[in-house]
Amino acid sequence: MTHSRGRRYHPQTQGKIERWHRSMKKRILLVNHYLPEELAIALQRLVSYYNHEPYHQSLASLPPAGVLYGPARRYWSNAT
């Protein structure tokens, strides 16, 4: 992987992360978090869910963590 920078708020270069931020805001704002710790826990759960649970069509039907770390055994253990 290489680190690259693009213009802020520019959908053509930052579209995926901008979309992630919008999705995150929509989910987090649904619940009132009265303490900073509650918000931090909610964000950790959201990031963990996004990285390990949903299967993405554009990622060969794997979650992002499966693409980054290789197909984890738990994804294939039930199929074999």
C-alpha cells in the first residue's frame, strides 16, 4: 500500500472516505451519547462491524478485513 493525498471534500478523489464519514454520522446521530466514553465505544463497534461483518460486492464478496488480511478461516470454515 502506498499513502496518497487528495484534495479535501473532493468526491472524485475522496469519494469512499467521504461516503464512510456520512454513513458513520448517520448511525452515530441516531442515539444520544451523554459521555465521551459512550461515543468512543459506539464508534469502535461501528468500525469493527464495518470491517468484519458486511460483505462488499466490489471486494469479491469479502468484508474489508478479509481483503486486507486475506480470507480468514472463519469465513471459509462453515463452507467446508
